[in-house]
Amino acid sequence: MEKIKMKTPLVEMGGDEMAAILWGMVKEELLEPFVELDTRYYDLGLPNRERTADQVTMDSALATRELGVAVKCATITPNIDRVQEYGLSKMWKSPNATIRAALDGTVFRAPILAAGIEPYIRSWKRPITLARHAYGDLYRGVEIRVPGPGKCELVYTNEETGEEIRELVHQFKGPGIAQGVHNLDKSILNFARCCLNYALSVKQDLLFSAKDTISKVYDRAFRDLFQQVYEEEFAQRFAEAGITYQYCLIDDAVSRAVRDEGGYVWACQNYDGDVMSDMVASAYGSAAMMTSVLMSPDGCFEYEAAHGTVRRHYYRFRKGEPAVANPIAIICAWAGALEKRGELDGQAELVFFARALRDSALLTIESGIMTPDLAKITTHPSPKCATSLEYIRAVRGRMAGLH
């Protein structure tokens, strides 16, 4: 059969380390034999971000806004060790944070469920989808190292009147640290709408959690704005769909998550969502078994694997050891992007291919062929432990049969 020709390109964002190696394998073995890939490519690998002073990251975000669909490989967010390792001129910001801020989107992360890979939390029967606010908080914060005694204040100056609002952060008697974070009503309202719309689309209850008992202004604003959008725009539709929305403290949300059977959408602030999504992924069996999609209020979508660059595997791979990292989240990221591209373009054959690719990746695991991370925890009676490439080629064998 002829390869599927895409009607419209999508944005492809390259990445770093082992994730980039797996990315190339997936494209060569599972995509290019079946689809004439039409992508606008941006190299978000750390060396190129250094060469372009990180302009390439913003360019990729603007291209996503233009084309509507993107797929992203995992990238390095450098710390001081990475600055030295890569000889960077500065500690560049997280590419994901830059893209999220540019699109003002919400990140939805859901586990990839396969028979034979059982969650560590035995009560879980259905997936918990983690919705993470994608703007502000710690990720847009500013920090200072306080050298000695002195006063640290939070100051707002009205542009029109010059009036100031001041709040003492701390009267330092010695060295310390201070941090300032912010958020925007507009972004919080968009976050609420994205979460409420997503819950309606999957017909699942929505839970939003924060800590307004302690953060009586910052977190309380999140709670109030979320409630406002729900009551004014969604309450009737939720009632008709037979689903609910509720707010609870983050402590209670964590307790609920480990005792309930799942099957709901859990919305979190930026940092909470970052941490809780990793917890949920690992508790469902493996951190490699998690999808991630960034949705913007104006209908842009960016798909990626929720895991990082798999640094440890990369160093082993460079020493000549075979690649054994799990590529299924990368496969599902490409499948999600191609499916969405096909849906937006009315291209049924591309949608079918994307769904078949995702199903083939899951069926391969359920047949017993899997990478070592899953082979260690599977309940399959006779698993075959495969390298990354062996697993990918097993998926390709199923795809070839469908094609």
C-alpha cells in the first residue's frame, strides 16, 4: 500500500539523550515506512538551545500556535552540573515551561494501561488523569540569595497612580533565601475552562486541589476563580452529563488518590501537578507508562512522553550497551499527534493509522514482549525481555500485518 500523505504539517520538537535515540528509532521503524511525515522541525536539544540563546524554543511554540499540533521529545532542563557538562553560557529555562507559558495551556497526563502491568496501589481499577496548570508559580519565579541581615519585601506599584502595596516577607537576621512567584487571573480562568471541558469530554468527575487554608490569597484565588467558571459556564452541563466538580485540600486529594479506584480527573497547580503526575505514573507501574498532552485555550495541542531524557540509560548506551529504555510513551506521543492532525484535517486514514499504532504498542506488551522495566513487574506468565529496538520491531510486525 502507498504511504499515507499528510494534508497539513505538524511541529516536531527534537530533544536530548536517550529520549532522542528512541525518538529516531520510532520514526525510522514505526512511522516512516507507513506515513510520509510532514513536519516543521525544531531542534530543542540543549546544544542548539545554547547556539540560539534559546530562541529555538520560543520559535517552536509560535509554530505550534500556527499549525495547531506538535509532538515533542524530552529535553534537558539544565542545573549547575549540566551547565558544566555542556559548557553552557547560562542555565537555560525549562523548554516545557517556556512552551506552556507561550500557549497558556494545561497539561493532561494519563497512565498507559496494559494488561499484565498492574498498579502498585491495588485499589486502582481505572486511570487517574492528572491536569497540571502550565503557567506561573515556581516555574516563573524569581529568587535571591540573601547575604545577611536586612528586610525582604513584596512590593506592587500601580502603573497609573504610583500607589504601592507592600508586604514584609521576612526580616532577616542573617543569610537566607527568598523567592517570589506569581500567576494571572486570565491564565487561571483558562486553566479552569480547559479542565472542565476535558472532564466533560471524557465524562469523568473533576477534582481541583490546592492549599487555601495556608495560602489565603494565592491559593484562595485559584479556588474562587475555578468555582466562578464552574458555576457560570459548566454547572448545568455537568449535571446533564451526570458528573461532578469539587474542590478539596491537596492533603485530602492525595489521601483520596491512594484509596479510591480512580476514574476521575485531578486538577493541580503547576508544582503540585509536576510532582503528583510522577507519583501517579510510577504507582500505575512505571514512570515510562504515562502520556502527556498540552492543550491551549484556543485549540492547540502538544504531545510528548511524560518521562525525561533517560540520562542513566544514555550514558550506558554511549559505552556500547544496548538500548533497553521503554519507548511506549514516545510511540503514544506520536500516535496522539498524528491522530489529532488527522482529526483536524478530516483525514480518516491518518486517524486509523495512529490508533492502530497505539493499539499495536499495547498489544505487544500484553503478548509478553516488553522492556526490562516492565518485565520486572509484569504478571504475564512468561514475559520476553526485549531491548528497545526489539520491542519497536515487534510493534512494527503487528503494524505491517494491519497495513
